Amino acid sequence: MIHKFIVNSKINKAFLLKAQFKEDKQVFLKKENYILDNPEKEISTIYLGSKANFDLNKLISILRLIVNNNERIYQIDASTFKNKKITIDDVTKNFIYIWYEVYGKQFNLKTKKIKDNLPTYLLINKFDAKFNEDILIASQMCEIKTLQDSAPNILTVNKFIKYIQNLCKKNNFLKLTILDKKELQKLNMNLIIGVNQGSEEDVKVAIIEYKGSISKEKTTFVGKGIMFDSGGYNLKTPGKYMLDMKYDMSGAAISILLVDTIAKLKIKKNVSCIVPLTDNMIDSLAQLPESILTSMSGKSVEVANTDAEGRLILADAITYAAKKLDSSLIIDLSTLTGTIIYALGKYTGAWTTKDNHWNLLEKAAKKENELIWRMPINDIYLETLNKNTFADTLSCSNIDKPDSNIAATWLKQFAINRDYIHLDIAGSADINSKGQAPMFRTLIEFIKNL
């Protein structure tokens, strides 16, 4: 679909948009007047300020403004945006991602159609086959965002399972296993079952596997799939803290599409994902604060706060990834803690048990222009959790402040000495109530280089 908008010749009725670098002109900062049109020549000029200071973030900002416009049909001359930091490949790649942001699949049930943006074209000398990979990734990100943005009464546990089944039917390289409540009981995955007790729809756990290598090494993504989080009996404060809780399944959506994309790209690595799907609701059967459950790992857990449900479902899923899937590396993605938002804002917090994994992750994030920051993982954060409890451990602390670090260190125990990466995307999953598909591009790059 996008291919007709990336061309190597002039498009009739389009303003050819050329960039110029001038120290004293930087009109792209003025959104109301960022392009200078010349109707006689059908050429537009956009001034980008100092050539030395023009970087990837500024490129993305200006491309987003141009593609979102509804006043002119523009054809961007990619060659004029080049400098020492920006290549034509950078322009093309980011044009593809932004084009899909505007024109790609989206969740929207509005009956009144909003005025369409006018088409934007990109002028390059040659279409490189590697751009097809960017197109695939961009379209898959639209799938993730559509799942994220879907209303919680529309995308339920059972509807999500049907989506996963259809996804796997279309990809012959994937093996799908779905565990229902009875199978979870046999596996002693009682932490997941406990969170589900107050929900109308029974919990489901989806496992997708892709074998791209004869190696025994396997990476498993564990995605938090809380379809809606009320907080349980530790009810979230009505109002703003209950809003956007539909995004609590973001980790699950990203994990599923990661395995699908890696398989479609035929990357020669073994990857899988496990996603527990449930609501966290209240009724007479819902689990109570101070309930004690025995996890799949055998460790008993006292529920200190029913609103810390994410780490419960992740713990059992992580143990399954270690024991049943024999994963060498386990990576969880979860909208887990509010404290990570206070600490890092829109950054993703990262905890890793190995320095080389962090180095690869940081390198991949820089390449894909995603915000990530390493956080500490240390057993000192478990000291409070192992005291004042009738179980092996409390699920969280109601006293200590660094909840993000506590959660990461607590979850590491359930990986059973496997290499482990915890990604807290609570601050990056959605921005202004719109899904962002964070870490998707970074993790594909990470897997390639692992």
C-alpha cells in the first residue's frame, strides 16, 4: 500500500518539498508557517537551521508535521535532508513509520469521518529491498497499537485469544498452545488463577513458539496481559487512576507481535512468548489482601496488595518459560509500576542480570531512537518482603518506596537462574491515551544481534 507513495520521479500536482540548511532560519519550529510555498514553480522550501545541529529527532518531528498536513500535496526530496547525522535511509525509514502512524490500521469507532490528510510522497533514487522490513515492522506496530487502543468491553480475554489464533493460522512458522484454567491448576500456576478469581471470563495463557535455528538457545518474551485493571479489593482511586487501564495488556500485545514479526523476517533465532490474559476485577470470589497462594515455582506468596497483580501473573509465566520452554533468556514486558513513571517519565525502565545484555539493548534502543534507562536489580530490595509474612514472601511492599526495583528483583527469583531482562513500560506504553508499541523495534534489533 505504501509503495506507491515512495517514488523516483516527480508527481503531478504535488509541491516538491526541498530542505535548506541556514543558520538563521529554522521555520520548522513554527508549526503555523513551517513550509514556504511557491505556486508558480510548484516547489516548496523548508528551512532546517544549522546543518550540524539537525539530528534524527528533528527529522522525525518535521516528517510528522508534513505527513499530517491537510493543506498541500507534498513530495519530499529525501536527498536534501542529508547531513553527517542523517542518511537517505534514515529519511525513508522514518517516513515509512510516520506514514503508518497516519494511514495505518487504527482502532476507531467514530461514525463521523474526520477530514483525510492529503497524500504525501517521498522522492528517492531507488527503493531498497530492506525497506520492506521497515514496512512490515511499521504495519505490525499498527496492529499492536490497535490492540492497545481497543475498548476493554470490545477486546476481552476471549476476543484476544481469537485474535491470537487467527494470527497463528496465517503464519505457518508458529506453534500455538493455549492453557485454560484446568491446565493452569494442574501446573500449580495459582498466582495467575488468583488474579482471575473475580473476573467474568476465565483466564487463558497463550504460548507461541518459533524455531528459526538448530541452536538450543531460546529467548522467551513474557507479556503482561491484564485486559483491564480495577485494582481488585485494593481498588484504584476512582477517576484518573482508573482511566487508561485498558493499556495494562500492552506487554502481551507487543510480545505476540514480536514473535510473529521475527518469524516473518525469518530471523535465525529461536523465540517464543507466553502471555497470561485476565482481568483484575472485584466480586465475592475475588482474591483478598493477605491471601496466600503457592506459585508454580513452589514458593508461597502472600498477596500484600491486590493492585500489584501484574507481578503475580508474570511470576508464574516466567517460571513456565524457564521450566517448560527451557528458555536461556527471559524478557518480560509489562506496564508494571507507577513509580517508574515518577522516576523516568516516558522512558522504559530496564533491569538485566547480565551487563552484555544491557549493552546490546542500549545499542539497539539508540539505533531505533527509543528511550530506555538501566535500573538496579539487587537482593537488598527483597529484605522487607521476606519478613512479617506467613508465606515465603510478600508480593510487594507497602512500606518501601522503590517499588519498581523491588518488583524487578522479586520477579528475577521466578526465572530460576536463567538470564533475565525486565522491561517496565508503564511510562512508555501509551502517551496521551494512545498506544505507542514501545520497545518493539528495539527488541527486534536486539534479537538480531543477540
